Amino acid sequence: MVGVAVAAGLCLGFVWSVYPVATYTAPAVQVRPVVAPLAQRVNLRAPSVTAAAAPEFSSDAEDVFEVTGTPAQTQSPAWALFMLPLLGAVVGYFFKAASKPTRVELQPLQLQQVEYKTEDYSRIVMASTTAQKFTTDKSDAIFEEAKTLMPGGVSSPVRAFKSVGGNPIVFDRVKGPYCWDVDGNQYVDYVGSWGPAIVGHANDEVLDYLRQTLEKGTSFGAPGPLENVLAKMVIEAVPSVEMVRFTNSGTEACMGMLRLVRAFTNREKVIKFEGCYHGHADGFLVQAGSGVATLGLPDSPGVPAGATAGTLVAQYNDLASVEALLKSNDVAAVILEPVVGNSGFIPPTKEFLVGLRELTTKYGALLVFDEVMTGFRIAYGCAQSYFGVTPDVTTMGKVIGGGLPVGAYGGRKDIMALVAPAGPMYQAGTLSGNPLAMAAGIKTLEILKRPGSYEHLDKITKRLIEGILDAGREAGHAVCGGHISGMFGLFFCEGPVNNYKDATKSDTKKFAKWHRMMLERGVYLAPSQFEAGFTSLAHTEADIDRTIAVAREVMKQL
């Protein structure tokens, strides 16, 4: 038996001595973009786990795990043939077992298997905001250069912070409910790219679908299958829409709509409402709320009087003012934001919308809901579904593009049949129906359609605005506001606010101070008293509670 053991040991010792034994430097697993406290809870079964420095996200953040570590093979020693056979067998056996190469291979898809509590993540991220020093040196430098390159230094006026003072912050990146500026300051975001980011910034599902679509090209200039998909989704969801035409912006959608209602009715005059904004087309720049700094006829130099001669202005939530205009004019359409977002957040009374439907039918005018802001924002079927009032024509934008440039107008088939090339009413666009915008819109609507989406938006937004209002009143300020689903607003005045004139009573100087102090504490709000705010599916109760705590601190110092 001893001879057999010795012989076996000799064979085993030889085999183990000539077989390369791999050693491995313990890999350092870097988890991006998850912050350190979460990374420490992730079990990757590796010898060591180190997290990327919290709370920064990688600048090229792709949701992957990066494994570092280099295996190094050791050469088999020749003298191993002459080692004691039995000792070689025993030592070789245990050495091989202990030194077996460690391989950690994580594919991007496995990110979905890592579980963490969103609420914990939110608290970690938001806690870091107050700990950092607020600086804007880089933002200021970029903005100063931008002013030499672009009018006012921006591509859209409200971004310039003219209403609240100071320089705008310059964004570097966004994710979920958060944004980071070029100075490294982090904010919880209640602007959401002015509404489109309803499923959260840089949503992983939206990005994945965009990558797939991008591989096929950025623009066709020809029909694409995704146009059909998004068109079907819109038609199935929105009560008034039997056919739809895609454009590149909400302004384009409203321009096409205006031409369409005039062509269909063979009338020129339209009624809009004081403080409602329908894009920067000449015919709509009349008492246009936040879209224009002042009220007048017209609201911008360069708009000929003839362009606005057919635009009549009524008062929101006032049916008598509408009927007075309908009686004395041949009106093609009554056009409104069903929930005003460009005079601040102003909801309609149910009687007002129902009354408009009755009045337009009575006087042979079309009823148009401009749902560029409210479309798929306050309900999956838009505001018309939420309130149960169906217009004849609807304009949309923002959400239906998932963060990419888009617009659309749609309505009854007999009305839409006039649009070229089916009919004589001309409207066109080089990038209309862009495949990337269609893809982002499709995936965004898919996410919104899932059970609980709008319940979540309503729950967190109600919690947010009620908390802010309570904080203001506790500090002795006159405040009012409200919300519908994921859309909200705050005024520094006694309520109620039912129209633009009521909104102008708000203390805009106090709002400007409020905005700046919230900004410095990591809360990004719309830089205008006369703009609505937005939440997203990515916002958590922890984000809301943190914001309310900051609001309470700020209200005491105003």
C-alpha cells in the first residue's frame, strides 16, 4: 500500500508541477454609476470590492460594471520532479485548490440583477448635496462666453434667469430625477427639461431603444415604421385624435393647427386666452404669458399688426368673456391650454371646459386643446381624458418625444383630411417623424402606460406642493398653489389664482429670492414665477421629503 501511495504521489506531483498554476491579482470591482454605500452592499463574489468615489457619476456613464485585475501565470519549477512524492501530491492538491484562477465576468445586462432600494439611493445622493460647497465659477465662465456667441447666451430666453436674476447654471449631465452642473453641484430637478423628462432623465429603457434605432441612422427624410407605431399609440390614447401629423416642435404643431382650423372653417379669427402660450409663431404672440415678458398687441417687435389682427383674447376661466367674442365675430376656433402652465400653474374649472365645448358647438367654431405641456403629462389620454371634455383638434409635444425634438397635431378625420398631401392645406418638415424622436416617444409612452405610473406622479406631487405650502404658511408667507398629476405650481400671494391677472399679484421679487436660495441648496426649480413645475416617475418620496426640508429652511429665511 505504501508503494502504491508513493507511486501515486510521484505521478500527482509530476502532473501538478508541470501544469501552469495561475495566480490572480484580486480584482477591484468598480461599480458605476452607483454610489459607494450601495456598492458595498452588492455581492459580486470577488475577493475585494471597491466603489467609485461617491457621489460622482462617471462622465461617460454607461450602466456597466468594470472589472480590473491582471492574471499572471507562474512557470512550473523543474526540480518538482525530485520532491518527495507523497508530499508533492498533498501540497500540490491543496495549492491548486487554493490558487485556482478567480474570474469575475459581469456583462452590462447584469446591472438589472443588482438590487438596491431606490429610497436609500435617493437619500445618499441628496445628503451629499448639502455637504458640498456651492460654486458657479465654471458655469459663469461658460455663460460669459456664450453671450458672445448667442443672443443673451442661450438658445431659449427663459433659460437666461432674467426673471430671477443671476447667471444660469450650465448643466453637465442628468440622470433620473437629478442634474449636475459643470461645477459639480448636484440638484434634484423639478423642471425636467420643461416637461419631457416624465420617466426620468436618461431612462435606461429609453436609451437602450435609442441606441438600437441610432444604428439604423439618425434621419431618413422618408417614411419610417416607427412613425406608424407612435401614431397608433397616440390615436388609441387621445379621445380627439383620429389622425395625426408629426412635426419638430410644439410651435410647429400650433402653426399647422392654426392654418388647419382656418382652412376647415373658412374663417380667419381665433380666440386665445390671456397668459396662454402657443409657441412663438406671429399669430400667437398676443398676451402670451411667460413666453413673452410683457403683454401687448403684438407682444414682440417684428410681428406685423396684420399677423395678430385675427387673434382675439379672452380671460381664462371666464365663459362670459368667450361668448361675448363668439357673438360678435365669425370665429374659426377657440384655442387654449386646458391646464395653464405658462402663467404658472393654473387649473381650469370643470364648468369652464364643459362650457367651452358647448359654446364652440353653438357658434360653429372648433375647440382646440394645446396639450404640448399637458399631453400624457397629467393623464395617459391627456387633459381631455382627465377632464372628460373632447376637443376637435389637439396639439402635442414634449412628452411624446421622450426628450427629443417633436411636435404633433391631430383631430377628427374630416378635419385632418385637409392636410397635404391628402388635402390642400400645406405643411411640411425636413426632420418631421425623425426616427430617434419616434423611438424615444414610443418607449416613454410604453413606460407611462404601465399600472401605477400616474398614481405615483399624483402621490409625490401632492406631497411636494402641500409640503412647500405648509412650509410657507408656517413661516408667515402668503402662498398658494396646486397640482394635477405630475404638474404643479406655487405663487407668493393669497389665492385662488384663476387667470393671468390673478397670477400677476404674486410677489416676483420674493420668488426670485426663493429660487436662488433653493438652487444653492440643491433644488432646481423653473427660473420664472410664471412657469409650471414637473415631477417624474424617477422622483421618490425621499426626494420630496428632502425638498420640503430645504423649502422649510428657506421659507424661514425669506
